[in-house]
Amino acid sequence: MQEVGEAKTPPNMVEIRVRNEKLAALVVRVASGSEDALGELYDTTSRLIYSLVIRIVTDAATAEEVTLDVYKQVWRQAGRYDETRGGPLAWMTTIARSRALDRLRAGRQDLRREEPLETAFQHAASDDVEADAAAAELRVIVKRALNELTPDQRQVLELAYYSGLSQSEIAERLNQPLGTVKTRTRLGMIKLRGLLRATYEG
């Protein structure tokens, strides 16, 4: 049992790839119609997904509803998952972010913007070892990648990712020319995608 205050050891890249492969195998089984696989996928990843959703919508009840919607969409679209385009967690968190922003745009909640990107998954701390390991995995990967971006690139990506702002809205928020925001976004995304791809494929 881990002592109180004892730092958790981040998973290494081998552990991350093994976990990724297990999750990808579950998604394949879900695509074939396995409800058991969907249940296992939910048990393994739902705390992580919920932590991202509540980071955006801020309300627990709404976050629970959106999280269930995410897994309904995973059930329907598992056959479309393409492992060559990214890991299963990245695919699922993209769905979760989209569903959460959709709910947010419906006018039900306000955004929380205080926390930096790499801490988005820290709300899921629990006794669930698998969920905590998955959260730790994403924190390690995202933090390493984000640290390679310039502060300006990181800022515009955070505003776009969590706040769902358009480039025009970001330009207005930062009082910067639209062309500058577009350039920072484009360069930041190119660099981030390259870093994340290298992590998963390396």
C-alpha cells in the first residue's frame, strides 16, 4: 500500500504502450458487439473521462450524464476507431471533450479556465489503480509534449481546447492579431502532434 505523501512513480513508455494495446484490444471487441468489453473499458477509463468532462462542465450531475453519453458514442463508433491515428485514450478524450463542449454551449454551465492543461486529469485520484494509472499516463505524455511548446503556442491551444474558443475569439481575448493567433495555433498543433506521435510510436 502506498504511504500517505509518497510520490507515485510515473509509468514508463513500455508500460504506456502495453496499456495502450490492451485498451485498443478492448475497443476492437466493443466494435464486434461485446458488451462485456464495453463494461471493462468503462471500468478502466471512466474516472479519467469523467475528470476531463467535469473540468469543462464543472457540475457533477452534468458530468455524469456526459460521461455516459461518451460511452454510448464509443459503443456506436468503435468500428471507426483507427489505431494508426492515435491511441484509444486520445480518441476517447476527444469524444469526451466534444460532448462536454456541446453541453456547455447549450448554456447549462460555465467554463473553468484556471488550471493548466497537464493537470486536467488530476481530479480522478481514487483507489482505482487502473484509472489512476491511466490518468498518470496522460499527465506524463501531455506534460512532456506541452513543455516543448512556446508559452504563446501553449496559451492559444489551452484557450481553444478547454474554452472552445475560435481563433477570432482567442485573438480578441489576447488582444493579438488574428494572423498571429492562427500562426501560433498551426505551429503549436504541428509540434504537439509530432511529439505525441513520436511518444506512441517510439
